[in-house]
Amino acid sequence: MKTELLTLGHEFHKHGAHDLLIAADGVPIHDALDAATCYLEAVVHGLRDLMSEPAVSNEATLLFFAAENALALTYAAHAGVDPFQGGAA
């Protein structure tokens, strides 16, 4: 029997001595990757729109490629998780 892959808790925004924003632990990995994919897709679509604005096109283009690569890595991670361990749904 294989163990289901779960997220680990991780703080990603500290203010002083307090963790203000924390990624929850114990979430099935495919659910966490699905959420990350949705957020990254929204960023990529928003940046694609900004790329058409002359005042921000260069910076938006660089950010777009960074976000698009992060999205590709998220897709690859999702596909690489064994479905019998809670991944690649």
C-alpha cells in the first residue's frame, strides 16, 4: 500500500515574529498543484493582456515568460506524481 502524498506546512509571509500567510499541511498534493495551476494560469493570462500595452510591454513580457515557465513546471510536477499516491488526477 502506498502512502498518499500530502503538502507540508510552509510560511511564505512573515511580519515581525508572526507567520501571516501559511500554506496548509496535510493537503493532497494533486489538490495543491491544481490550485497552483489555477493561480499561475490567471497570472499568465493577465500578463499576456499587459504585453499589448506599450508602457509596460517589456517588463510584462519578461514576467510572462517567468510565469509561463513556472506554470510548465507545475504541469510537469502534477503529471509526475503517482496517481496511486494522490497525484495526477
